[in-house]
Amino acid sequence: MHPSTLLRSFKTHRLLTLLSCCALSLASSALAELDIVSASKEGEEPIYVLKDTATGKVFGTFWNREKETSDYGFESSVVPNFLWSEDRQLVAVSGGAPRSQVVSLYQVTKNSLKEIPVPQLTDEQAATILAINDISAEGTEAVGWQADGSLLLRFWAAGKVKEENETPQAANVWAVLEIAEGKATITSTTLKEPSAAAEEGEAFDPERLVGVHQSIGRNPDGTAYKGTVEIRVVNGVIGLEWKIGDTVSHGNGVLVGSTLGVALDSGLSIYRIVGQSEGISLIGIWSSAGSAATNADAILLGNADMTQAKFEAEKLNGKYLSLREVKDSQIEGKATISGGEFTKKVLWTSGDETTKCQALALGDGLAVLTPTGLSVYEKQLDNGGNTTLVGTALTGKGKTYPETLSPTE
């Protein structure tokens, strides 16, 4: 079901199941509803398997970090990220090592995955990367699937820093990858990041989000959902009402930079704004209350059609001093952020009381369910190069206050 709650009526579930079964039976060559899903328990090393979400049948192990084995030739020392095409017939996998990232591309067959080689840049296309002396880290990542079915890739490299105050050399090349008849071809490249939400330094006006838009995402059981979401903005507070089948759910959030955090009826969601030529995509993840699992969700404004994107993970974990501006005074506290790339835990200390809070991170954004409501932050660097999380706190009574998290160590 939709990000706000795990409560879904039996009638709706049964209808979706019947529709899914009918679609399979009508297909001339029925394909399994394949997905790459986690099969590990909490505290265990990550394991991902190829699974038919309709029947529950597992066809093979896609990746196992502990044993470093795979039935599909995939190797990675970090937890991979999966981006499925809209028709679920192609999947791009970003993995590799922290300093050597790779992208693997697979096409869905009846009960398996067939690898499609990912082409590399020519020397001319990679000129800015090859110009870097003493490359210390490099790789390729899948950014997202585009409306025409092509895949946007980012080739990157960073140089080794030899002097203490030296600015490292870095280069990026974005490439459009077209896939046809089991073959992938680079059709264009650019040195400028495409689909930026706003020009650097330009604040995004939340009023641009107002309206009724398409909502697309995935339930915790792996099934897909589609519906609508109506967005309203009152005094800077963003109200959302989803309608997915017979289910209606709600959320209230705030926008900080390009990060939208939303407190749901029962859970939390976070989105990043991605501008397109004919619309805006809010691409994000959501988690139910108390859950460590995340699920994809996208809100499409105008003629936008990008539903997935890969955002570079920021290092947000650490200890911070919390300062909230309330009228003419400041409320001070302490916060400790820990966790993985997306799912975070925040220990919030005020006076003698410490509270464990649920949080989600996406790129350089962070959304936290706090004891008093919701806090949303976006990473900024101060003059000393230190990470500061600048944000807004939303109370349960709908009041908003400026708030910052400054590192203490």
C-alpha cells in the first residue's frame, strides 16, 4: 500500500491480485514478476535473491556479500542499488567498491536475468577524466531511466590529494545509454548534469508543487501501486492526500532546498526534486513507522515521467549540536545520527531525556520524526569545510521553526 500506512482492505488486495493474475494469463508468453529483493534477516550480512513476487518462488542468489557469490556474475563489496525500467524488463545495478564503482545491466527473461554489456566511453568522450593525474577513485553509476526508455549514466573520477590544502581534481561525464535487441549503445554525452531541479543558489518555490498529480511506487511486499496525490501549501506547510484505489492517506511536510520530508499517517517519507523539460519529479522513498525497510515512491508533476534516480550518498552520520530558533531564543539539544545509506537512527537528547527517532536520508537530505513532530534538513558546507545540516522543524500544531545540526566532532 501507499507510504502512509500498512492498513489496506482485503477487498483492494484481492482486486489487485486478481488483476495481476489476469494480466499474466492473457500474456502470450507469461513472464514471472521478477524482482531482486533482500533475503537476509536483521543483523546478518546482506543477501539478495531473484524472486517471483507473484508466487514467492526464488530462482537464484543475485548477490551475497559474505560468500561473495552470485548466480548472475555480479560482484560488489558494497550493497548494490537497483534501478528497474518502467516496464520492469531491464534492471541497472550500481555496485563495485567504494573507490571503484561499476554498473551492470540485465534484461529479464522468463525466469532469469541476461546480462547486457555496458559500453565504456571513447577516449574523446572521456577526455576530462583522462586528464586527471593520479586518479584515486573512479567508476560508473546508474542515475535513472528516462521517458524514452534510455538509461542515464554518470562516469566519474577523482584525483589523489597530495598537499593538505589542495583541491582534488574531479570530472564527470553523463551519458545516455540506449538498449535495443539485447545491446546497449551510448548515443550522447554531456559534461553538464542534466535535469537539475533549480539553478545553483535558487530556492525552489513550494507553491509549484500545488495540484493533483500521479503517484507511483511499490508496497512492502514488492507489488506496485499507482494513484493520485493532491498537494496543498499553507504557510509553508505542505499537505499531501494520496488516493490509491479505495485507500486514502495523508501526510504533512516541509521543503528545505530540494528535499521534501513528510510525516505520514504512520511512517515517514523523503523526496528529492528532479526537474525535467516538461515537468517535475519528486523521487523518493518511504518507510512505515518503526520499520527499517524502505520502499520506492515518485510523484509526477506536469508531463514528468522519471520515477527513479540514483542520488549520491552523503556522509551524514556523527554527533551534532541542535539549535532551534523559537521567537527570540534558541532551544539547544544534542543529536547523534547513525545507520546505513537510507535508513537512519537519530538519538535526540534534550536535558536529561534521550529519544530514539526514525529517520530517512536521500542524497544530501535528511528527514526525522522527532518527539515534537518532523525535522527536515539539507547538507551545507561552512567556510571551514565542515558539514552543517540546515533545516526546518515542523511541530504537531503546524508551526515551523529554523533548525540546524552542527557537527561536534
